[in-house]
Amino acid sequence: MAVEGKTIDALSQFELAPVGGVFGWAVSFSQSNLFMVVAVALTWYLMKATADRGAMVPGRLQALGESAYEFVAGMVRDQVGDEGKKYFPFVFSVFMFVLFGNLLGMLPYAFTYTSHIAVTLTLAVVVWVAVTLIALKRHGMHFFSYFFPEGAPVWLAPIIIPVEVISYLSRMVSLSIRLFANMVAGHVMLKVFATFVVLLGGLGTIGPFVAAMPLAVNIALVGFEFLVAFLQAYVFAILTSIYLHDAVHLH
Amino acid sequence: MDERDGFEERLRQARAREGLDTPREQRGAPPQGPWGFGLRAGVEVVSALVVGIGLGYGLDRWLGTWPWLFLVFFVLGSAAGVLNVYRLFNPKRRPRAE
């Protein structure tokens, strides 16, 4: 798939195709959906294994689940404060969904559903709407004072308010573009350098020696991509927490 | 007496853990460093421009005033992008208080 003729085809890895035979065709169940289901199932299994055993000295799986829980719980507590505890399940679900999406994409033949803007934008819109509703519920009409800082001259309101509203709306765009762009860029780079390995490897006697260079780059990139997979899930979750902080405390 | 001191210490830890006492210092900020800041700044500017241009274009299509609202919202989007970057470098975090 990577090499068709002698060209580099780095984008076909993001194409959707129905899976599951007739059923898949009937309801357009693509491999993206399949991996979302896998991610949710894995998260559910991890949490169940963690909670079921509840051993005083945790095993490997329980330690993994507990550290994931504590990581997000600490993040929410530090960013939002103690009022944020009731929003922890939401942040944790978002974090695990993005994290598993990024990590599952690192498996060979797997599909990275976080590399589609439709998916990341939907996630970001859910976060944005939830945060806005929480702010409206907590502060009522006072929420709209968020768009006009105290102490600013009133005659500047026609400029400040649209700018603040656009800035507020741009949160969901920046949240989604950041995740989407990172995942797409990483996977395109992996594919391009993997194609170089194949193309250079076919250059006769010196081929294997020249091909070792892009192979080395690709090995480094795989490690880097694992870092990015964690980092982007972390950034998505921490920005959600920061927006929650703004919603809870307003200014 | 030893046992009681131990109890006080454990009670304090438990209260801190359950958030009954005052919160501690901040931990877990977004990743710092030049690359992180550079990429985040770029994304913030682009996304504000996307929203501004999208709003202006949509309103123009709706009201038939092309290209005036587009131009106005383009400028507003640029300003919002600058504002986003400013917020990135100067987070307006006041001490935890309503």
C-alpha cells in the first residue's frame, strides 16, 4: 500500500473502509469505528481489572489503572480545584479515549481515529459545549461578563466583545487542530520514511546500506510518536481542565 | 503520645487528600519549552483566524454583504489570535478564589 509504482502514497492510510462484511456496509461501520469500540473496551477492561481486584499491593494491571486514575485526578485537582472533582469522570473519559486512540494507532495495520478532524472536532465540540453549559449553570447570566474584562473602557466594548467571543469560539478549533495535526503529521512522516526504506532498498548492491539511513530515522520516529501519543492526550486533557477552571471560577 | 502524633499526621494527610484543607501549590502545567510554545502559538493564531474568517464568510453569505463582514471579521479574528497568544504567555491565574 505504501509503494504504488515508484511513488510515495502517504495519505491512503487515513482512508476509511467498511469492516465486518455485509453488516459493515449496511451501517457504514468503518475501521475507525472499530478502533473506537476497541479503545472503549480496553478502557473498560482496564478499569474493571483495577477496581475488581483492589489488592493492597497492586499487580501490574491494577498499578497501570491506578496510575492513570491518579494522574488525571491530580491534574483535575490542581487545575480546577476541589470544585472540579465532580467533573473528573468526564476529563478521565476524554483522556483515556484520546490516549487509546493515539496508542492503538501505533500498532501495525491499526487505524488512528484521532487522525481525522471529524473525530477530534467532535471531541472538542463536546468539551466546549460541556464547559459552556457548566459555566452557564454555575454563574447564570453573569457568565457573559467573561467576554468583557472589568475596568475596560465602555467605548471599547464593540471591539473587545467580538474579539473575546471569537477567542472563546477558537478554543474548540485549536483543541481539535492540535491533536489532529500532530497525529496526521506523525503518521505521514512514518509512512514517508518507511517508503524510502523500500525504494532505496531496491537499488541493487548498495541498496540495503543506503536504506539503513531512513530505517534509523524511522526507528527514532516510532519512539517520538509514542511520546507524541502520550503528550497529545495529556495536552487535550489539561486544556479541558483549564477550560473547566475558567468555567468554574470565571476570570 | 507517639500514637497520637501519628494519628494527627495521618488525619492531616487524609484531609489534604480529600480536599478539606487548603489546596497546595500548582502542579502539572502544559508542556513548556520553545517548541511547545511555538507550536501552541501557531495553532492558537490559526484557529482564531479560522473562526473569524468562517464567521465573516458565513454572515456574508447569509446577509449578501460580501466582502465587508468578511474583512471586518478577518481583522477581529487576527486580534483574537494575538489575544490567544498573549494569554498563552501571561495566563491570568489569580490565586484560587471566587
